[in-house]
Amino acid sequence: MLGSLSKTFSLVQSCKTEIVMCTAGDSTEIIILSDDEEEDSEKDSENNQSCLIIEDGKKTDELLQSDSLVPSSASDEDLVVTFSRRADVLPHARYDCPIHPFIAADCETAAPLAGNQLICDQCFCYICDKPASSCVMWTCSGRCHCNSHKKSEFWNNLRNSFLLGELKMFNFSLSEIDSHLRHAEIMLQLFRQEVSAILSSFIRGQIVQQDCKQEVIHDYTPVFNFVTSFLNKADKQNSRAAAVLNLGAAEVFMKHFQVSGPTGPSPMSNASNAKVALLQRVATSVQRLIVMANFPPGFVQKLQNFYQKTTFFPADIKSMRNSLCVRPWNDVLLVSVLKGQNVSGVRKDKGKKTHLTEEMSVVLLRSELLQQECRYRELCRYLKVVQTDDSARFQQLQDLIPFFLCMQGDLTEAMTSLFPSVNAPACRFSPQLFLTYLGIFQTAKAPKLIVCQPEQLYCPNAVWEPIKDAVPLKCVDLVKFALKAQRCSAAVYKDSQCWTSLLTIVNSSTAFPQPSPEFLCESRHVVKSILLSHQNSNVTIPRSFHEVYPHQALLLLVTGALSFRILNGALCPALPVINTFKDNMWAFRWMFENLAVSEERLQSFFQDVTQEVANSTGSPLAVNLILS
């Protein structure tokens, strides 16, 4: 449809005034006005034509100087603007050429059909996806790309093979291929060539001198190192490309075999051992990408199919065939659990029960992603019901549910979740973990971390940030938390720093007035009753006890608990604990009166403190308290 550009102006005769305009190149703009009501029948026949074709500038000038223009009053009426010109011929496949006819055949490759070899300047080869003029197979016998077209399965398969290259084995469509995957395909081609050369050297072996004789050593280590280097580069690519590169490399190296004979000293000198290590790395990397990268379900399915059907698995590692069988994020059961619609992790479908079961590696990845996205409530729901294959590591992750509830902003629920009736996370408290939770509950701040085990919470370099919508717990709740934690964890109960931190909270920076002697006397019985209640039961503080002296009552309760701790065994170091009473010496004397029930432990405690004072740079406060 290409040709010289013509300038066409049409004048439509109707009940409305019409304007026909055209501007092309440097030609003069033409406006022709006509009025249906014009009664002058003597006009030139040219002016009465419905279509005027302007061929050159001379004719244009004549029209502009003619009397074909109507008065300006016509411009007040309705106008129609029309424009017409030949269309440009855009790039197209040969079978769509508007200039040269095309004869279609299903799989003719011997010679060009009719005039199929003829091309225009815009014809493209359907197979090569490049200008037909540059296709070396355009009229080549046995190939004849000039006969290709999209309605033939034969030519479509050939086109996919040619354009997809290494990616065809993944069953990708051309619409899925972007620049990143195209680059990955080139990398895979080079990888095949280079690893093949290194593998040939491994098969030939290396002659070495051993005990006065020569022998051939087959060392797979150079191959292992090369594949490892390639996988390192693959992991730095775009997520989709990285997955393809990892699986493509696995398809290559899993076909390698161990040559009989001596191997090198390295564990990776044996091809069988090296392939297992490499495959484990590939499975781990791709599994992470599937969970973290949010691939389309169709893309994930193609990766999984390729891994299971194309990769060779020796008998001893056939269990790894299902390593990439990961539930998509839109899985019905998984979604219902995350949204709180399913609290059991079990789904019934046509009488068949399906349990939410996943590998521990997948559980860890989901936990990481949900933490990154601050979806803590969903993470807690997931960890409560999912089943996995590593109970020890999963228990550590489940012990973090209280922390995730803290990050959600619900400190009260978090504290409650630390002390269930069965398998309480607080039973596995270390002193550092107790102090971390105590700090979170007291300040409504938490370490900004992505964690998979409780020990990571007390990272010394972690930055503590305020928790959105969280309110610090009241002092009475902090005391209850600490006393219950001491009941659950012997390590917390024995640790001096844990006692110091708790006493610092109840010993306010402002001294409390000493309660009445009657209250102090009655407090001994109340405190003893609270502390000697059943193990693992809730700590219940009678309202009558802390109603009159709320701050003093809590201080006496913790001091009474400290008395039992000292009577139970040595407390070291004791000086930091004693120094917390500097503003409330009456509470410290009250504690000593409690210790008087065991003269032996009282003397031992006194000796321990005296020895600490002697070994320290000086603690006059502790000495004064003891002497008083």
C-alpha cells in the first residue's frame, strides 16, 4: 500500500456546511467551503465536484485564488473535518505481505512455493524474527523459511525452537520471554560449552606419580568449582532468570558421571558427592525464589515440571525430586489459614482431608517474607497450625509467636501466649530472652529484626524501635510476668541480672513512703500466700493488698520473692541487687527480717556480700545497708 503521497480533499454534499482540510509536508493548507443553499448553478463544474484531487502546488494556488470560498457566515454552521491518505506499510511477516501474494503449506521445506521467496522492504522472516533480506535460510533447500507461517504447527514449533533456544525445554511461550530471560538463555549456552570442555578434561584424567608408578587421577573438583562460579553469577540475576539458570545448570551437571579410578583428596573430587552438594544448593536457591519472588503460578508450575521431569535423580537422592513442590501463596488452604478462616490447618474436599504440611525450609521462608511485610498476625496463625518435618527447629520458630504478637502491637496477648498450660515458651527462657521481653513490655519498643529462633532477639547490635499501636504494660503486669517467668524457668530464677532488672522497675527513682507497721506485718502472710501458690498457676494479687499502698505492695511482693531466692541458694553477684534498694531501705530491712528464719543462710548471704565488697572497687551503699 506504499506509494507516493497524494493529497486528497473530499467535499461531502449534505445539509450542513463542510470543510475539507489537508496538510502534507510543505504544501499549502486547503480549505474548501460549500453551502447547500447556494443557488448559483452557473459555478464552474470543478467547484461542484464532490471530490477534488490536488496533484501539485500550482493547482493548490489556483484553488486558493478561485471564487470557491463562501462568505464567512457559513462558518457559523456545523462543520465536518475529513482527511484521507495512503497508509504506510509497516513491518510484517512474509505471509502477511500486502504486495506479494503468499501460498500456505503445512511443512514445505524443499523449495519456495510459487512466489513465496519474493519480499518487500518490510517483510520479516517468521522463523528468525528478523528482516527477510538477512535470513540465510530464506530459500535454502530443506529449510526454506520463506514458506513459514503461523497457522502451521510445524513452523510454529520450528520458530519456538529457534527463538527460545535453551529456554524451550522449560516449555515457555514467547510472550513470557523478556530481556532477562533472553540473557539467561545466552548464559546457559555458554555454560554448556565451557563445562563440556572442563568435563572432558576430568574424563581424560590427570597422570600423577604415586609410589614410584604413574596412575590416572580423575578429579571432579575443577568442574565443581566452575559450576559453583556459574551458580554464583546466576544468583545475582533477575529472580526469574536466576531460577532458570539454576535449574538449567542442574539439568546439565546431573548428567555427569564418576569415572572409575582414583580421585583427588578433596570431597568434591568425586563427581557423585559433588553433584549432590550442587543439587542441594540449586534446590535451596530455587525454592527460596518460588516463595519470596511472587512468581505467577503458571511460571512456577513450569519450573517445577522441568525440575521433576528433566533433571536426572540417582536412586539415593530421589527424595529431592519433590523439593520444589511448594504451595503457591494463593493456595486455598494456605489463604484460609492466613486470613483466620481456618484454625485447624485441615481442609476437607469430597471426603478427603488435606493437612497444611510443608518442609521446614519452606516454613522458614514464609516466616521471613511475612516478617518483611509486617504481616505478624498472619504469621502467628500460620505457625499455630502448619505441620513440618523438623520438630526441633519448628519449636524454636513457634516460640517466637509471642514476639510476633508484640510486633503486632498486642502486648497483653503476647504475655499470655508465653504461658499456655502445655509447652509454654517461657519454660525455655534464658536470662537474656527474659530481659528482652521485659524490655519490650516495659517500653513498647522492640528490636528491628528478622528472626527464626529466640536467641536472635537479644542481638547486641539490634536497633530498638517503637511498636506501632503498642502501649507499655502496667507495673503490676510486669511483676506478674516476671514472677511467672521465674516459676517456669530455673535459669531466670537463679540469674542475678534478672532480679536486678525487676527490682529496678519496682524500686522507683522516687522513694516510696514507708507503709504502716500493720501493713508490713500483714504483707508477710499475703506475699507468702501469693508466692507459694500452685506452680504454673496465674499470679493473683489481691486487690486489698495493693489498694492502699499500690507501689509499696508490688515492691514488697518482689522483695519477698527475692527473700525466697536467697534462702534457696547463693545469689551472685549480690551487690547490684542490693543497690536497687538505695531509695527504699525500709524494704531492704523488711527482707532481712524474712531471712531471719534461717540463720545459716542469713550468715552465708552476709559473708558473700562482704566478700564481694572486699573484691570490688567499693560499694559503700551495700555496706551501709548490711550494717544497718
